[in-house]
Amino acid sequence: MKSKILLLLFFLLSIYIPFSSSGQTDSTRALIIDKNTVYKRGVYKTFEEFKYNSPSLLLHYPVKQFRNKKGKVPNDPREFIYTINMPEDSAYKLRRVFGVCDGKDIFLAHNQGLFSSTKLAKMEFVGRYCIFNAYKLLTTFNAGFDNTANVSSRHRNELSVLNMINGSITVLNRYATEDLIKSDKRLFDRYQTERFNINREEIFKEYIKEYSLNHRSDLDPKAKPKRIENLETLIYKEESDKDYMYYFKRVRTYQIDPRIISISKERGKYGNKQNKYIGLVCKHKFTKADDYNFKIGTWRYFYKSGQLKEVINYDLYGKKHGLYIKYDENGEVVEKLNYVHGKKQT
């Protein structure tokens, strides 16, 4: 009799104790956005399973990609549609799921279920906010002269983001981007000057990605911000930086270091609107003057004609450090020097 009671208690406990509680809490489980995370192949039944990279169901069928026949731009990722070719008798078992992972990429199931006709959204960026293009099918009814209805349909992709704290989804536009990044005043102020760029979607994505990199700790309030190792050597333009825009973006991500207050771009212009100088300035806690903008990294100075005049590298304290190059108005190098923390080397 006692053995039967014990078996019954064990069975009840196995039902009510969640599988994920085996010695792990939200503060100890690894997040899917963590660095070096290896995506696990499978089906996410819930947002929580996705958030902690813990699919609870196996994925037996491949994710197929095909291009929208009505797409106008070849090779545009927004024109691709993803789905799972699976029989209906298997699909019914996968109703009300969050998404799937094929071991390489992550896909969101819009209607919370997987069927042979389900269109999946591929995650373009996974971070504090995840970016994807939501597939929307639009149906239009047009009344004909003979009182018959003509039905037409077309699809539209909506740039959207997934909030990794609560699982909410927001269609990304000018006003949504403002709302999502407004807590970061520095980033928000810069966005106000660039939001009307012609390629708006790329601007939206750029700022959401930068916000996500800078605010990873939002997902773990107890986590202490990590210092960036060798910060003093990373602030200069490197060969791996494909252009100066990429260089500026890379260095700005170092604002996650708790010793950095802000990093921003500074530009001066002549009366003819040609660039006079352009570079990065930084407020930091390495000195008592934490409200002062130090020139840092690689700066460029120009002649009034627009021709490059000088390339000067500055350390974290605004002192010349590294290679100095001067050009004449024809673009020829006339002087090359090397500095070490403000002192010219001979």
C-alpha cells in the first residue's frame, strides 16, 4: 500500500515540477543571445524555450527557402519566404509553437503553428531586440460591374523586432524606433539627425542593433558590465575596418565599458560646406575631467578643396599617439611621423 502511495506521489510531482527547474533558474540559464552560443536544432513551443535556447521538440523536416514570385528585387532577403514541407498528419501535433531552429538559423512561426503552408520569418539579428521580416498576406476584395467580387492577394514583408524581455513584437518604423531607443539619450539624439535618410529601414536596423549591443545587460539586471580588454589599442582605425563608417560604428560599441561615458562623432566644415575635420570624441572616467570630450582614435583633417590634409591618431587622453601623416593639396605624402602619447619619436 505504501509503495503505491509513493509511486502516486512521484507521478504527481513529475507532472507539476517543470523540466527546466532542474537546478537552474533564469539567472543561471544561458541566453540564446549569449556570445558563442551554439543554436540547438528543434522546435520552440514557447518564447521562454527560444530565449534560453532550449527547444523541447525535435525538428524532423528541413526548412525550405523559396523566392516570392512577385518579388521585384533579385537576391533581396526580404523577397525570400521560408516554410517547412511536412505532412498534415504530423503538422497538427505542432500547433501553437513559437518557432524553429535548423541548427544554423532561427525562424519565427507567425500563426503560432507549423503547417505545410506556414510562412516562417528568418531572424536577421539576435540580440536585446531580434530583427526579422514578418510575412503578411494581404487580401483585397473588389466589386465588379456585375456585382461579382474579385479577390486578389499579395504579400508584404514588415520589418519587425522581438523584445527579448517579454516576447512582444513591434513593427519597426520611425516612431517605433524612437520609442525603443529613447532610454539611451546619446543614441536617441544622434538618431534624430539621421532618421530621414532615404534608406530608412537600414537606419532603423542600424540603431536597433547598436542599442542591443549596448544594452545586453537589460536581460540580466544583476550582471555587472564587463570592461573591454585592451581598450586603448582598439580605438584606432584598423585594416579590418572596411571604411570609416564601419570604424565609427565599431568604436561606438565600446560604450558598454563602464569606464566610458560616451563616444560620439565630431565634424567641422568650411564655409563652402566641405569637411574640415572628422573624428571621434570621448567622455570617460580615466581622469577627473569626466565631462570633457577627448579626441580619440583616428582623425582626418582636410583642405578647403576637400583634399585630405592630415591623418592624426589620438590616445584616450587626446594626445597624439601612433602614425601621423601629412599630405599636400595634390594628395602626395609630405611628412610621416610617429608619436607615443604626445611625444614625437625621432
